[in-house]
Amino acid sequence: MRMSILVRIIVFGLLLSIVILNWLWPLPLPVAVKLLVAVFIIVASQFQFWSRLSSGSMFASEFPKPLIILFNWAVGTILFLTLFQLALDLGALVVALVRWQPVHIGTEARVAVGGLAGLLAAIGVINALRMPQVRDVTVTIRGLSPLFDGYRLLQLSDLHITRLFSAGWAARVVARANAADADLIVVTGDFIDGSVDMRRADVAPLASLRAPDGVLAAPGNHEYFFDYAAWMRHLSALGIDMLENQHKVITRDTAHLVIAGVTDRSARRHSQMGPDLDAALAGCPAHAPVVLLDHQPGDARAAAARGVALQLSGHTHGGMIRGLDRLVARGNKGFVSGRYQVGGMTLYVSNGTGLWPGFALRLGVPAEITRFHLRVG
């Protein structure tokens, strides 16, 4: 814990020193104005700390929605401004070395990068708040019965229902999901951020999800942050069939399709049952294709080796920002967004339907509701 705090202090100290000392302080502004802006920058950079004070957890901000939006814009602006100011400083250093004389970064350049950072952050927040569109994906599955040819499976993932993505947003997502006319709806984890008492009204619209073959889901890592057992009971009471190392068999006459779900990789750190694919597949009909719901994509190669035909995951939010997605991929065994072929298995990693409100920005990585069309291989 002490090491984590020390790393946090060092990282944020570097970011703030670049923004305040390298960008803000050289601007021709009154000292009082600079001090006020510096205080705003420091306060905004500690959004997760204020969130913890508001709810007891850094993952659930209980501030009013407009304030959460403002915090996300400010955090995004600080991050972009840090990158842009570093680019200015490095560019000035290169020119100075080439000319062998000092280079002054003018006020116009500082104002320009500040404006650009604020604009990009605003666009990122607006994109994050947009209602996700339905994305159609066709997947060919070897061994799929012709009776399942054209089967429609709708994936929701990373809803992160909160003060930012609240009941009204959830109701619109449910309406769009139901209108997609899928045979089955699945949710690949991270339903919420907050306790059952905090989110009871906001998750209520999920009870209206409807599909002929029902609604199946696997838990995500965020469910474990807020009384996992209570959330499993509550989501089940909403009519969502939670697959905790279990499976369900969808039947068309004599043909079968298995939908299996595993718990999240983080479960054991919370003294809960860890993912167990063998247990999830125990007793499956022989030769029936398997669709696996696994919140995190990191174990995809093990699932492929086990004979899974299609794995649906989320967790990464698609990396949220082009460029940042490469870093997110490194933390998820190379998987971050969209379709991958892993041996004989297709892996699909959703960009997420919602987004964690602690960093609600999207640039080039839109949210999605994904409708899969299964075809005979």
C-alpha cells in the first residue's frame, strides 16, 4: 500500500510539475490567477481521491453528474496538456541543440496547446456519453448445426451503471438492446460501480431486457469491489442468469449450443471463487459448440486450447483513446478491441457499452452494443 501511494505521488508530481511549472507559470498572467489555476489543476487531478471520500471507493463517484463530467474533462485536459507540453519542450530542446542557442517557447504556443488539450478532452467526454450504436459481427462456427445458422446473440459489456450512466441511460440501452431482435442477450461483466443500495434504482431498467432465449451473464472485476454476493443476488432477481463457472444449453430440436460463463480473474483476491473453465463446461453435450463469456480476454488462449468456439470479453473499454489502446493491450495479453483469431477460436473484445466514470473519455474508440450473427462453418 505504501509503495502504491509513493508511486502515485511520484507520477502525479511529475504530471503536475510539467503542467504547472512548464506550461502555466511562464504565461503572462497575474500571480493570483496562476495560483487559482494551479489549485484547480491539483484538485482536478485528485478526482479518484474525492470519489473515495464521496462513496468510500475510488470506483464510485457519488457527485452530481455535471460535476463528474467536469472532473473528467479537467483530468483529460491535464493529461493531454502534459503530453503536448512535453512535445513542446522536447522540440525546443532539439532546436536548441541544432542551433546551439536557447529557444524560447512563446505564449502563443502555450495557449494553442492548452486550447487543443481542452478541446480534445471535451470531445472525448462527449464521445463517452453518446448512446452506443449496434455493431453487427458475423462469426462462422465450425460444428454449428444448421438449425442455429443465423442465430443472433447480443452482447452488452462494461455498463458501469453509476451517477454518470444512470437509470435513464440504462433504460435507453435496454430499449436499443431489445429492439435489436436477438435470440439471446449476454452481458460480459462490470454491470455497476457502487453498492446495491447506491445503484438499486439505476440498475432497475435491466429487468426489462428481453430475448427468446433469455439473458445470461458473467461477472466482471468491478462487481467484486462492492459486495459481490449481494450483487449476484440482486442481478439474478432482475432476471439475469449469472453464470459463475456454469453453462446453459440452448436447444433447437436435437441441436445444442452451449453458453458458458466463468468468474473474473480477480475473484481470488476478494476471497471468491476464481474462474474454472473445466467446471463451467462439465456435463456439456458432446460436440456442441461453446460460446464462452469471460469478462477479461487474457485467458483466451487457454479457452481456445479447451475447444471453445467463440469467446466474448470486455474489460479493456477498447483502450478508450487511440494510442492508449496499445498500452492497454499490453496489459491484456495483446487483446484490446474487436475480433481476434486465437487458434481455432474467435475472440471478440467489446469496446464496452458504458465506461468507468473515473476516466470517461473516448477518442476513436466508440462504445458498442454488439450483435453477433452465427453462421455454420
